[in-house]
Amino acid sequence: MIDLGFFELVYQVVRLIPYGRVTSYGAIARYLGSAQSARMVGWAMNASHSIDTDIPAHRVVNRIGLLSGIAHFPNPKYMQEALEKEGIKIKNNKVQDFDKHFWDPMVELAL
């Protein structure tokens, strides 16, 4: 069963990722208090393509910077091209200088 409330919380966080930055599925899950739900964040990103066009799903990568979601975009090059337009270099489907571009919601959205 899919928890649409959780998906909406994921989308709210993803909409806050700044231009030129990326985060990970796990970082979003930890921020939402559900550290074991990184895979569910991935499901939310996959579902986002048919829900809303203002969710920058291309900015969510795996914990080491791999573009693990490329298969879920209509065009397999979309994710890389979108990140490169934002100034992020990609090599072999991996964000270069990942630490420099990483946006941690636990830090950036701390109360």
C-alpha cells in the first residue's frame, strides 16, 4: 500500500532543493524521520513524473551520486542533461564533486 501522505512530504522537500544542487533518497528519508524509507522516496520520485511537473526529481540521486533514477524519465538522457544545465558535471552517470553539490535537508532545513 502506498502512503500518499508520505509521497507529498517527499515532494515538498524535493521542491526545496536549490538549482545546481542534489540530494539523496536517504537524506530525504532521514529528514522526514523515516531513515529506512529511502526506497519509498525513490518510488515517490518515480510517481512524480505523472503527478506534477514542478517536482525537480532530477535533483535526487543515490547516496554516492549515481543517477540511479535515469530509467524512470521519459528520455534516458533527461536527468543528466537537466543537471548539466544547472552546472553539475556528470561522468559515467555519476555526479562529479558530489560533496560540493550535495544538499542535506537535515542541515539546510534545520529549525
